[in-house]
Amino acid sequence: MTMQPQLWGGLECTVNRVHDRYQDQVRATGHQDRAEDLDRLAMLGIRAIRYPVLWERVSPRHPDERDWQWTDERLGRLRDLDIRVIAGLVHHGSGPAYSGLLEEGFAAGLARHAGAAAERYPWIADWTPVNEPLTTARFSALYGHWYPHHRSEPSFWLALLNQIDAVRLSMRAIRRVNPAARLIQTDDLGRSYATASLREQAGFDNLRRWASWDLLCGMMTREHPLWERLSGFGFQDRLRAIADDPCPPDIIGINHYLTSDRFLDHRLHRYPAHSHGGSDTQLYADVEAIRVLEPPPQGLEGALREAWTRYGRSLAVTEVHNGCTREEQLRWIAQAWDIAGRLCAEAIPVEAVTLWSLLGSSGWNSLLTQPGHYEPGLWDVSNGTPRATALLPLARALARGGERPMLADGAGWWQRAVRIVHPGVARPASMKAHLAGRSHNSAASPCSDHLSSVRPLLICGATGTLGRAMARACALRNIPFILTSRAELDLTAPETVAAALDRIAPWAVVNAAGWVRVDEAETARDACLTANARGAVALAKACGDRGVASLSFSSDLVFDGKKGAPYVEDDPVAPRNCYGLSKAEMEEGIAALGAPHPSGRHLIIRTAAFFSPHDDHNFAVAVVRSLRRGETILAAEDLIVTPTYVPHLVATSLDLLIDGEAGPWHLTNGEALSWADFARRIAMSCGCDPSRIRGVPHRTLGWTAERPANAALASRRGAPLHSLAMAIDHFAAHLPGEMIRQAA
């Protein structure tokens, strides 16, 4: 009978040290104070979970002072839920402040903690004393990102050997309590590719990547290619002791990311400066191989096959995560699961695929060196309360054999032409031959840019900023779509709308159409109400009747601006102009519809003043154009707005739609400021003179419609966009020169 992989889960639980500052992912995601998270996990059908019993958390001040209260409660609940625990003792850490990766007592200190943990939880059978020892040694002692911030090869090997000894001694202590305890040893596994002049560097990298497992398996003897190198640093006795008393893993845990495979290129001019680095003898760029090589690198399947060939031991994919848009997250997990199943069918034992990380993670875009972005997992905890994403139904489908979410079967960006962002390089012929005849990730799933079997997304509003932006995003994200104009689909004609929905059979409809001219609405009241309210409500009703989700866009102008603080989703609306009234009536009408079918949910995004480098008609572009003509700009100093960057808005709106969200959501780039200050920020970012912007009362600008003095938006529901500073920088970097020159 063919083995089938299990579905495991994992919490991002890193406690790492940067100088004297500790960062704790369990606290960052709020899991520290939410015991009820564990009951949510039970809904998934996972068989086991990687869970923290971390040294730094249990004994932060002194090795003899242990606080087990939090761990007792959480592990006890997991046991009640019949979810097997894979206990982690150090996760990208260097131990408490009284220890360190380069200190002689690190291994014995962790082993002491391991023994105490095993005695307290003798029922735990699976352990990972040190997560990713090779990666941690690189980041802490070779690259200097984490404590102790060394940058030398001897320090790197010392940090690695100390961690390997910590694993050996810890498992010895654990097995004194539970002789059947299993070691699940994780590390990141990728392959380095290179230009011919860097062949030796890539060869060394591809040998070094195995070091953690080679050491534990007792393979690093005199015959090992790295023996002489490490002996030259004075580690011969350490190597001999480890080889004489190995601790081979029961399961080789492979963590593989889309960034794991690397490409080394001596031609620095082809790549951005941040990718430049090198060794003591050569300078080179180090970039993601998936962004350069054609055909693509071997990916996860190749890594698993190599590990099986090298060790002949049971494998597990111990982290599966893609920090990207929702459908790409779905595709990455689904493909990892399919790869594991395919290998099992070939008698290569892949015991499990691990959903990582269940509650998301924070700061990995900066390698945890400073506060950074939050990336959702199966739940989005950005507002403090876990909100299920579309990954949750996928997990249930994988665990129970049900139908996967529709977008999970598309070709990921790593399988499409969009993946190439640097000048393309042919993959070395020797590697092509090595992989010949094997089915790897690029052949495992359909690689067409659009999937004919997937129902499309219907986008109404082909001539508007949002409609075009939605279409661009869908094309980039491999989401099949149909974009219609008013001439093709009149939303005020119910029979036409019904016929179109029945003919197209979309999985969701985005209404990006409608009236957009705020001042002209005052003299065209009925036309504005028809476009923004009556037609929008009729479209939403037709969608709901057919079990089709809908997304509509509202405005900050539904509020009167008198609150004196940012408005949130449940604040009462009180529009001050006709345009705001039309949006308020749209919201009220859609809310009254309900959802006759579970899938016919109605999502409403309230947002504020748009700006985009791809739209000819927005305030930010007008500012840059005028300033580059040498003109002075008058901008309202007495009206507060929360500007919204269209590419960020569209990306998050699509994620929420895929997640099946409903009701009102506020999406802006999070910063409230006056129109004049916004103009100054745009000017500075685009290299223009901000002194040419004059702040004036808005009543001097000749606007017909009354505006609220402060219509700033905030959210209680989560899913924040990136910061306004990041949005403005992105706007400046992507503003086409021809757009600015048109009116010059």
C-alpha cells in the first residue's frame, strides 16, 4: 500500500537576539495571549504541530528558574485535542542571555533544558532541539545579522558544531526519559547555481548545505570533503567526537522556500547593489535562482530527491510558506502536497507536509533585524483577532481529501514568465542532465498563463482606474478574468446583468464601475445615484441570487468628518455631498440583501483618495506634472485624508475576496494628512521642489461639493496596506516618464 503524507502544522515561534534585543514571534502574532488558537487548529485535521518549548521562554533569567505555566496550559490542550506535539527547544536563537552560540556551555545548557522538558512532558515523542542549525549559524556567525554578530568562517563552524552537540546531548537527555523519542532535524535546503568562474564557490555551497545532517549522521569523517577544511580551523577533535557518537535524525526535515535555490554571478552590473557580496577571493551577486535560470531550478522536489539519495531516511517537508498574494500561497502549498504524494508513490517516504506558519509571521522581510511586514498564514492576525484566510479550506481539503479552492491549481509565478526579473541565464547543462527524466515543480502543474478550467473573475469598469488596475493585477497573478465596459454590460439593466452572469458564470464579480466626479455629482444627482447606488445594488443582488461573491467600492465621503478621529467600519455614515450619499445608499442597499447562498457574499471596500503611477488622472500625477513645468500648486491645507495607493488597494482587495470576506472593510495606506502635506510628500519623493506647494483653505479652490474636514479612515478588521511612505516611494519608482511629459 502506498504511503500517504500526513498534514502537520507549525507556528512561527522564533525567539532570536539582535544585539541586546530579543524578538518573540509567539508574542508578535498574539498567540501568547490566545489559548483559544489551539481549538482553531483542531478544525484543520492536522496530525501534528511544531510547537515551542523554547529555552529562552522557559528559563530567560537563570538555568535553575523555569516557568512552565504557559507551556503546561498549551501542551495540555494540544494533548486533549489529540494533536501530536513536535517540541522545539531553540528556534533561530542563541539561548538565553546567559548563553550564546559561540560559548562552550551552549550545548550542555540546552541539554539541561531538554532533559527538564522531557521529564515534564514524557508523552512527547517527537523533538527538534535546534531548528535550522546551519541557517542559524550563517545568519549569526557568518553574515552577522543576529547575535553574536560575527562574520568569519571559523565562528560559523563553531556555531554550527555547538548546535550539533546541543542536538546530540539534548536527544541523549530526552531518551533517558523516553527511549523511543524521535529526532526530527530541520534545515533549509536549496541548491546554488553559478557562472563558470564561480563554479568552485557554488560547489562549496552545495557541499556545506548538508553539514548539519552529515554531522548528525556520523558522515563527517576523514573521508568527508569538509574534514580538512574544518580541521584547519582546529575542529578535528570535535569532528572525531561527533563521528564516534552520532545522533542520526529519524526524519530529515526539509524547509524549502522559493528563495532557497541561489544563483551566483560574477557580473555585478546585471544585478542591484543589495545583492552584491562575495568571499575572501571573489566578488559576486547572490540572487534567487528562480528569478534568473531558464529552465527553472530544481525546487522542492529536487531537494527532497537529493536528500533521499544522500541519506535514505524518512523525509518531511517541515515548512511550507510563500509570502505572497493569496492565490500564490494556495498554489505553493498545493504543489508541495502533490510533490510529497508523488514521491510517496515512488516509495520515497515523505512522512508529512507542514503548513507554516499557521498564524503568519512578522519581520522576515528584514531577516528579523528590525520590525517588518506581517505575512498572514492560515489565519490573519493583523488586527489581533485571527481571521481565517483561503488557506484554511485548502488545509481541510488536503487533510480530508475534499475539493480544493479553485485558484489553488493554477501555475504559480515561479512557473510563469513573470518570474524572470534579471537577465536570463541558461541552467548549466550538467544540472539539466542530472535532473533529466524526473518530474520537478515546473512540470508538476499546468504552466499556462491562464487556466481554461477555472471560472473567471468578472470585472466591471474597463475605463476606470480601479477596473484597469484590477485587470493588471489579475493578469500578473494568473487569475482568469473578463473586463467589461458599460457599453458591454450596463449595470442599470437587470436583464442584461442576469444574462451576462449566467453566460460567464464567474466565481466573483468586482464592481469597479460607477460615477467618480465628486463636484459634478452635485448637478447630476440622479445620474450619480443610478450609477453608484441603484446599479451597484442590482448587480450585487443578481450575484447573491446565483451564489456569486461580489466586491464593491465605497468612499471616505460617506462620513461627515465631525468625529474628530479616524472612522472605523461600524461608525454611522452621514454624507455631506451627493457622491457620498450615492455610496452610502449603495452600502445600505447591499447590506439589506443578505446572502441567499453561502458563497454569495458581498464585500464592500471603503477607501480614500486614489493615487497610482498607472493612471493619468489623479492628484499625485497632477502634482508631479505641474511641478516639473515650474508651476505653483494650491492644495487644501484644512482637509484631512488618508491617501490610498491603488496597487496596494487592489492586491489586498483581491486577497479578501479570495478569502470569502464580506461586509465593510477600510483599506488605506494608514496615514492621515492634509492634501497639501500629501502633495509635499509626493514632490520630495519624485525629486521636485516642495516649496512650490501652497497650502490654502479648500473653499478658495472652487469646489462645488462640500467635503468633510477630517474623513480619515482606520480599521478594526485588519488587512492593513503597506505604509504611506512605502506607497509613495513605489509610486515615484514606477511613474512613467511619458505620463509626466504629456502636459509639459
